[in-house]
Amino acid sequence: MASEPLDPIPLSALQHWCYCPRQCALIHVEQVFEDNLFTQRGQALHKRVDDPGVEVRDGLRTERALPLFSDRLGLVGKADVVEFLPDGTPYPVEYKHGSRHKRVDIAACDDLQLAAQALCLEAMVGVPVPEGALFYGEPRRRLLVPFDAPLRELTLTTIAA
């Protein structure tokens, strides 16, 4: 008997799995999720980037709520923002409501979600995506995230898990 194809993994589920596999299962399998002050703040920060749109300013094309997928990796989701540099290279930007977590293992979960977006963009556009950024709402600053070999390997390991 042939095995059924697996449902695609939402990009956000990778961040949840990295942070806590139980949390991931509650949200994505059991559909148990309750809003709180922190999730409401996150929704407010995402309000603008959740509305699909394209803007061109100073030669930089910016797309909001860009659908992403990779059939090979079994991923699906959307990028908050993808800036397309003048040479066509995509530059994903993920918005987070708070500040970067002080614990490195937890902070890496945000990096992993962004790296998964980069892997999807590479599959979709056919060009390397060397880096992206996390925008944290609390300091209102971007943090550069290079998609180096260790982060790519952590992302692939998490997808497999």
C-alpha cells in the first residue's frame, strides 16, 4: 500500500516546534490556542504586513504577506515581508512583537523560521538567499540573520523532526 503524502508543514510550526514540541502539537494538531496580551500585541504589529501588497521605493521592491512553499521540503506559509534587491535577490524580513530572547536556544527558533522562509524562496525563485532580518517590535530594530551552514542544517533537521 502506497503511503499517503504528508500534509505540508506550516512555516510557523517550525518556530513552535523548536521552542516546544508540545506547544507545536497543541497549536497545529489539536488546534488549541488562546489569545493573550502577547499574542494580541503580535497581531497588532503584523496588521500592516498581513495585508498582501507590493511597493517599489528607491529601486527596492517590497512584497507583504508573500505566499511561500517548497514541495521538496513539504513547507507552506507566508513571509511577512520580502524585499527584492536590485539584482533580484530576495531578502526575507520576519516581524516579532517583543525583543530578542536572551537565551540563545530560544532566539535560534526565530532564526530557524526565517531560514525556512529562505529555503522556500530559493526553491521558488532559483537564486541563493544568503541573509534576511528579524524585526523586533520592542527595540524597533532589525537583526541581520546570515543563513550559514549550521543554521541551514538546524532548519533541515527541524523539518525532518
